Amino acid sequence: MAGQAQYEELTRQLSALGAVKREIGRVLPTNCPGGSAAVLTLLDRHGDMRIGRLAELLAVDMSVTSRHVAHVAGRGWIVRSPDPADKRSRILRLTPAGHAVLDELSRRSSALLADRLSDWTDDEVGQLVRLMTRLRESFGDCRATPHGTPPPRPLPAAQAAPTTRTPEDAE
Amino acid sequence: MAGQAQYEELTRQLSALGAVKREIGRVLPTNCPGGSAAVLTLLDRHGDMRIGRLAELLAVDMSVTSRHVAHVAGRGWIVRSPDPADKRSRILRLTPAGHAVLDELSRRSSALLADRLSDWTDDEVGQLVRLMTRLRESFGDCRATPHGTPPPRPLPAAQAAPTTRTPEDAE
DNA sequence: TATTGTTATACTCTATAACTATA
DNA sequence: TATAGTTATAGAGTATAACAATA
């Protein structure tokens, strides 16, 4: 059990990690944004699956997944074949072209990381991966609000301000 | 120096961590999106500063920072006072209302983390924070492309597809 | 001429809600 | 009636480029 200061720091680092993520995104082909890359990666790792399952793995809404899938299917990187067991669904499968794209993505992002993390040991990278994985697991890859969590309410803006308002802040 | 498999795994975890970030975002007041929260947090930690400095700390473009700042200033959570040393700039400073909002944000996100990470030791959280911080440092909080990195080119879509195209994938 | 900010525009990712087809 | 998926719409975050004011 950690203290509030540590939790604040973790929140901050989590927010700041977006910069690293964007940096990796910049080496991806303009053709293949992050959402598409994630779809290809998960199909490769977990095998053929339906949209619903993919949405779970991505931890985003199915509507979002549907759009990503349409994007990669439109480029011929996956095929959607009818699910014999349920006519509402289709089975997603990587094509050879999809595998080729995935290889290229891996090459580029790994090259970037190899450059930036050249002074990290194998063990340190492993430790970070392990802790990040556990963090995700601790959040249960949860989509819905778990128990009776009250929806967050807006905070009041400074109305009759307690400080003298300077003219430059009149919006 | 780690291997390609580890780099791929790190990339994947980095991408998947977005779900945790969004989960935290959901407990924030509708009033105060992530960008605003980041501005308040950094002003609290590093003290009064100009937009340019804040943009560096956020590791985003100044135009983005400008918008976030306008948002929090519009709610009276910061004030922008003239910089005596440079008439082009203004100094950003948290107001008492801004401090109050920041306290509330800390309370909410820490409560969420305390709930989800109840089985983590203080040391484990500290280790994760340390590694995440180092990861950011390894990326140098870099904004511009460092040396002669060639801009990424788009990958070819599957044209004359190597596999039989099924009708359901005609976009 | 270079720098600090701001604004306009566009793109990606996400969620909610309405809708279709099937179970 | 419930579930799988799609689409429309809206909101947040970001980047690039054009612009204003000042250095």
C-alpha cells in the first residue's frame, strides 16, 4: 500500500508517457496510425477473432474497434470472413500483406527503442514491461464502471474570484 | 541492450496503457479534462512560468499548450500577468481556486489508484514510477526529430491482392 | 530577422446513441 | 427481447501553418 504522494507521481508519469507514445507514433507509416497497428498486433498475437473480442483486448468501445478494423480491412491487411456459428459476426484474419506491414512496424519501432534505450539492460526493460503489464491487470482491463461509482461532477469555476481579477484574464 | 521481442512487448504495453489513462480520466470532473489537469499540476510543481516553458514540460507543441492554458485561465484557475522582461510573454500563476481544483484532482485520482493498486507494495509503485521516469528521460522529452531521421513513408496497401479477395472486404 | 504566442484547420482516438440484422 | 456490429455525431488531444507583436 503506497502513499498519496506516490499515487500523484504515478498519475503524472502516466500522463507524461503520452510523449513517448507519440514519439513512437511518428515513426509509423502515415498509412498506418496507432489504432491500426494495435489491431494488427493483437490479431497476430491472439489469432483470428471477432470484433467483440478484439474490442475487449483493445479495451475500447466496439464502435471504435469497428472503425479501426474497417481501416485495415480497406487496405487489405485483414479479411473478414463470415462466422459460420453466428451470422451477425465475421472472423477477422491477418492477410500476408498484413503480416508484412506488421513486420515493418516492428522493425521501425524496435529500431527507435534500440536507439533511445541503448543504455538499458535487458533486465531493466523486462522489469518495466512486467510492471506495466501488472498495472494494466490491476485495472482489470475494465471497460464499465465497476461498482456504484458516482459519475464525476464538474468543479466550480472561480466565480466571484477570491483574488483581484486582472484584465488580461477576461476570456 | 535488449532484444527485438522485448521492444515489441514494450511498444504494446505502452499502447495498451492508454486504457489505464482513460480510466483515470473518467474520474476527473467533466470541467477539467486531462490537458487542464496537466497544466495545473506542472504549474504547482515547477512554479510560475511562461507558455514556452510549460510546452517543454508537457512535451507538446506550444499551440496545444496555448489552448490548454486558455481553458484553465477562462475558469479562473490561473492568471496570466505581463512579463516585465519580455512584452511578448505572460507569466502563468496558479490562483487559490486553481490550487483547490488541484487538490480535488489529486484526491480523486489517488483514491482510484489506492483502490486498484491495493495489493501493490510501496516499493513496487516506486519502482514503476522510477522506470517510467527513466523511460521519459531516455526519450529526452524530445520534441523535434533529433538527427537526420528520414520521415516515415506510407506502406503500400494490398493492391493486386496475393489472396483471393472475398466480397465482404470491398470497402 | 528571429522569437513568443495565438488562431485556423485538419487528423486521430474515443464515447454515446440510434440503427440493422441476427440470436 | 437481447446481442453483434455499424454509423453518425460530438468532444478531447495533437500537429502544421499562417499570423501578430515584440525582441
